[in-house]
Amino acid sequence: MTGLVSPAMEVSILRPWWPSDVPERERNHDWTLAWWKEHFPEWEIVEAPGISRAAALNRCAAESHGEILIKADVDCWCEPAQIEAAVALAITEPGLVYPTSRFENLSREATDLLFSDERLKVWSDDAFDLTTLGSVGGIYVVRRDHFEELSGEDERFIGWGFEDAAFDYAALTLLGPAVHLGGALWHLWHPPAPDFDTTYTTYQANRERCHLYEQAIGDVDAMGALVDEP
């Protein structure tokens, strides 16, 4: 730590997680957990399962104690200095703070190489099979009171998919614009989640619900109704 965050400011790292039968997912979880413990040993780490990723994240938040919350998927990481800077900004920013500005998905080969060599950056320029600018998935930082003002993430999203985008739209409208710091968010390869198959009814239902949030951007009443929907 570089001292950007007050020692009195408690930070909680929220990692939605439940064991699976997928070895790559288990491996990614263990590696990123060790990464957080190594770089931020004084911060609380909370993991919890749920019937969906949104439900699991909300449970993590409910079981945590920090004034600053870091939503951290178990297959992503970035430069530690970017995390510190995002936490420092979140103390005063009204909305979400993203420690990165682009999402870089490591290929299967690059991920295997990282684990086999036990080094952080062992990939070449062709190691990424997807780069997305302005991604809202993976890691964000937010003050607890702001997270609670939005009622957490929407548990009506089934399984996994689109809940991060909906939360970003809600925060934009009800809290204010997000801040994106520079740099890359790195994502470890793993087999795709079955419920993110575009032909599945759950995927289509999640996409349709997210579209409601997208349509409500800038409309405080409409967005508030979505967030407070029983």
C-alpha cells in the first residue's frame, strides 16, 4: 500500500463465489484470492454464494463491514496501484469508480502459461482474444452508502449476465457519472458459463431486463422504480 487510503477507512473486498466442478474456475478463484491477500492484507475479504451472482454479491455486502466496497470477480485483477487510487477516489466520488478503462481477456494458452510459469505478465501482444474499452464488469469500487442507496445489484437477473451493466446504468442516473481510471483489467480464461449461452431463455430474460435499465437512463423516477421494484 502507498498510503493513499486512510488507515481508519475500512475496505471490504466482495467476491461472489461458490465451488464448482470446473477446475479452471477453482484455479482462478484460488489464484486471485492469494493475489488480494498478498497486496492488500489489511482489507477484509468476504466470499458468499447465492442463487445468482447479484444475490451472492449482495450477500457479501451484507456480511461485510467496510465503508468502501470493492466488487471483485474471482477471475480478474489489475495493477494494485489502480485499486488504491480507485479506493481513494471512491471516498469522495458520488458514483462508481472503476480502477481500469479496458477489459483484456487472456486466451486459454496465455492463461495456462501464466499459471505454469507463475509469473504475472508472461504474455505477448497476441495473448488476448478480446479487448473491450469501458467495460463495467470485473471490478468496481463504491461507498457502502451509495451501494445501499441503489439497493445493491438487482437479484432479478437470473444466474449470471447483464447485472453489472444494469447497476452501472442505475448508478449513472441516481448517483452520477462513473469514473474510469486508466489501465487494463485482466481476465483469466475459463469455460463459458452455460447460462451465458445466447440461445438460453435466461440469457434473453436478462438482456430484456437490462434493456429496461438502459431505457431509464436519465429518468430518475423510472430508474428509482426499477431499483425499488419489490
